[in-house]
Amino acid sequence: MSRRLHFLAILGALLFSTLIAPHTVHAGPDRRGTSALTGIVIGPDDKPVAHAAVSYQSSAGTAAHAVHTDARGRFTIPKLPADNYDVRASANGIFSDWQKNVTIHAGETRSVTLHLIYAKQMPKAARFSSR
């Protein structure tokens, strides 16, 4: 009986710590670095693009993450580890090219300008006529 009570006590403590204890939710990568990536997204009309999505990932191939530009087309990604990053922007079906291997050293703030240059278009279905 004491083993069962001991087991229930441990199980209760685990449930309590899981359900009641405060949690930290990270949106994006585990950011423990001292570097930052900042920049601006420019549209085809050469004007800053508000609320554009900026995708970034380590050039080593880790999962991509995204931030959005502010009302002036600017973005900041703080607390990045020193690494090489691939960065791309998109808005309203228009994308920039990937800027590959953007090197950021420890404690450095690096700035990039991303130009939206082309529209993503779906290929038109081929039409065949029957004779």
C-alpha cells in the first residue's frame, strides 16, 4: 500500500507542476544569442512594405521561422546566435529572392534590404480541343 501511495504522490506532484506551474512559451527558435538581424522590405514600387512576412533560418538547414515588418516595412530579429542565415520576404503573393549565408557574428547587428520582385503564379491548365 505504501508503494501505491508513493506512486500517487509522485504522479500528483508531476501533474501539479505540469498544470499549475508557470510555463514559458517560445514562438520561434530558442534565442539565446547576442546578435540581431534587422532590415527593411521594399516592394516592386520601391516603397516599404508594411506587414510583410520575413522568413529566416540557419543556413545549416534548421526549421524556418518568420517575423513581420512593422507599418514602415522594418523588422528586427533579436537574440540570434552567431551563425549564417538565409532570409526571404513575401507579401500579397510577391516574394524576394533568398539572401543566402548572411553572416552574423556574436554581438553584431546585421542589416539587410529585401526587395519583392516577382509574383508567384500558378501555371495555366493546358486546354485541349477534341476533333
